[in-house]
Amino acid sequence: MRYPEIDFARGIAVILMLIFHSFFDAYYFGKIELSGAFWYYFPRFIGGMFIFISGLTMAVARPKPNRVLRKAFKLSALALLITAVTYYFVPNEFVVFRILHFFALSTLLGYIFLNYTKLHLPIGIAAFLLGVYFHSINVSSANLVWMGLMPYGFRTLDYYPLLPWFGIFLFGMHFGSKFRGTKHSFFENPVAILGKKSLEIYLIQHPVIILVLQLIYGDIFQQI
């Protein structure tokens, strides 16, 4: 069962994602400058929106085990594909644990916590704070990059480790366990349609943005 207000909220996140990645891709190809705290926190706010909504959706939908496994497998396959593609094109900054990697793992872990509603908030807070602490230190090994422990000199295009982001996922599950959808017609609009197609849009956004930048600047393809 779909709730249009959830799709609407996810659609808002999609719009913000497209805005940010349009600026980021222009920056990556040297067409504009991005600096300051806003451009650091803005993408993390967007990612947090997607993660919170995903946790909320899991608590509302209460999926069966086979559906959870299919979703985790699909996301894992897409995540590995993104790792392979970025390793080929940008080997010095290839994606190790991007948001799809995170969603593949959090989908499985979230299902484990599904029936333990009283634990969502305290464990979510603990996971978030531990992840913030991890972000302030470096380690000598890359084995726990997925957890949030970064080695010295670690570089990647995008990074959403399990901690602190699983804390945000659990916050979403906490609110999802109390969610009572209204199914108000106000939310049934094109924004909600974007929310329904968020994964598809996520996968095709960069090629489309790069094509638009090529049309604007004329030299993007030469830099790829």
C-alpha cells in the first residue's frame, strides 16, 4: 500500500537531489566553484531525507522477508555496478560505499529491528553519535570503511557509511511505527510521481545532467 504523502516527501528529496547534482557535476567539470558550509551540508541533508523516508517506509509497509531479500539483492547489484563504473572512470576516487550500498545493508538490518519498536530511538541515537565520533578519527586499515571508519588519505566521490546514517534510518522507523497516513489528494501530484520513480531517476540523473552540460558548454564529453 502506497501513501501519497510519503511519495510526495520523497519527490521533494528527488528535486533537491537533481538541483545539487546539477551544480556538483558543473563543478566537477570545472565550470563553476562550490565552496562553503552550505555545499557540504546540503547534499547530506538530502541524503538524510532519503534515508529517513526509507526507514519510515519500512516501518509502515512491514515487508515480508522475501521482498526484503529481493530489494537488498537488487540494490546490492546496482551498488556494485556503480563501484565498477566509477573505478573505471575515476580510479582515484571511486565509490566504495555510496547511498545504494548503504540502502542494501540497512534494508536487511532494518528488517531485523522491525518488531523492536522501543529500540528504534535509543539505538538510532547511539548509532548516530558513534558515527559522528568515527568521522573525527582515522585508522590505518580500510576494512571498516563501510562502518564509518576511514583510513588516512581516504577519497571517494560519495560516502554514506552505516554509521551514523543507520541512526537516521532508525529515526525514520521510529516515526514510521507511529505513522497514520491520510492519503490526502493534495499529495497526489507530479512531485509524488517523482517520489515513486526515485531509484530510476537516481540511476539516470548523471548521464542526463552531463548531456545538458555538454549542450551548454560544448566540451564536457572531451573531459570524460
